[in-house]
Amino acid sequence: MSDLSQTIKLADIVPESVVDGKGIRMTVFVQGCRHKCPGCQNPTTWDESGGEEHALKFITDIAERNPLLDGLTFSGGEPFLQPAPLCELAKWCHERGMNVWSYSGYTLEQLRETGETNPAVKRLLEEIDVLVDGPFIEAQKDLTLAFRGSRNQRVIDMKQTRERGEIVLLMNE
Ligand code: SF4
């Protein structure tokens, strides 16, 4: 059962998006990122003391107004800097039959390693359906790619990856 009592630092919310994952999605841009990728589209999200703190219910109230949503996408900023509240939000989505995509500037391998000592990161990894991983690398930028900015990033089917024990991509291009 999800617990919406936590708060989260937000940069922005886009209530309806078709570019941050498959289907109609609400995108939650979290505040705070340490990757500082050259060419980042959202540098105002880097400052961990910036943004606005909100109750999770602030987000779920907006999502509930749109019956057409397929799911939520966590973007940023770096979602895995705030894994505990996002995990509850992901659970809330799944309780309603919606799916969860998350971007991260860390690779799945790095997140798994962090998860060995950070239980909230491990739990969030277990809740996510699709992970778009890795930093934005300007030299590998490709505007033709769906749902990612540079070729190094992977769109990973996390459910299949967990089941098969090897990384399964949702799409190659
Ligand atoms: S991980 Fe994303 S938000 Fe963070 S610096 Fe890189 S492109 Fe920008």
C-alpha cells in the first residue's frame, strides 16, 4: 500500500506528455542533479536547494484529474536522489493500473551498486517498469532517438530485466 505522507522537491510537473515514454503520461521533474552533463536541457534543476517542496498528494491530485493517463514518468533533475518518495508514488501508480518510467543520469549497473547500501534506491529500482539510464552525452546526441537524448542511453524494460536476470531493452532505436 502506498504511503503519500512524504514530501518531494519538485522542479516542475507536465500534466500531459507524449514525449517522455509510451502513451499519455504525466511527467514529474524532480529538483536536484549532480551529473552536470554538458548540453543538459534542464540546468535549473541541478541546484538541490532549489525547487519547491510538495506533498505527494499534490502530484496524485493532478494525476487523478486525467483519466487518460497511462502512467507517470520521473525526470529531472535526478530521480534517484529522492528515491523514497518516488517509490511511494510508483506504488500509487501501480495500485491504479498505471505504469512508471524513470530517467536517471546513472546507469542501471551504478544504481544497482548504490542499492546495495541504499535500500530506498533498491526499492525504487524494483518498482520501475522502464528505466532510461545514463547521462546525456553531447557527442552522442541524436534527435532521431525516441525517449532519449544521446545514443549511450538505454530504454530498459525493467520487468523483463528482473525476470530474465539480464538487461532487456524495450527498444533499440
Ligand atoms: S542527468 Fe539529466 S538533468 Fe542531470 S545534468 Fe544530465 S541531462 Fe541534466
